Amino acid sequence: QVQLVESGGGLVQAGGSLRLSCAASGSMYSIDSMGWYRRPPGKERELVATITTGGSTNYADSVKGRFTISRDNAKNTVNLQMNSLKPEDTAVYYCNVRGRYVLGFGDFWGQGTQVTVSS
């Protein structure tokens, strides 16, 4: 019943920009936080950025000053504006939503979208 729909991935050159979007739909009672994680080639999934219901944000040190996370509570949407992209940003990016749904508390993940940055 809970579904995350992601968009915005693609191929860009170093120094370029991309904007990722994720919309949550289904049987959610409330959403506590939304965020983005990524899995670079050969590495484990890592935090990129999160944003809470109150608007508090948290960024990985590697993206501070370059990425900006935002959310639209009315649309249950979270966005990630990525500027000054570097080859090391290449990864599969995953949307994450935390909150309450019909069966209790849940931690939900999108299917992932590929971001590739060429040098």
C-alpha cells in the first residue's frame, strides 16, 4: 500500500546539476522524516541527507554546500537538488520515508535511481 516513486536520475558531466524527487503515496497515517541515501559502486549504502517533520536537516559531510534537501508536506514529496556534481557522487540513490501506516511504524525505501557523473 505504501509506495515511493522516484524521478530525476541521469547522466551528467562533472560540475553539472540534477534534481531528484520522491513522492510517497498509500496508507500512511503520518510521515516523521524523509531522506536520500546512496550506494556507490563497491560500497555500502550511506546517508546523503534527511529532513524531519519540523524541518531539521542533516547532511553527509561530503555533500554539504553542494546538495540541498527539501520537502512539500502537502504532497508528501521530498526533493534533492544536487549542484557541482563530482564523479564520486556516482551511485544509486534511494528515497527513504519513515512514519506510521495502517500496520504500525514503518521504514520504507524506493527502488533506487541511477546518478552517473562523468569526468
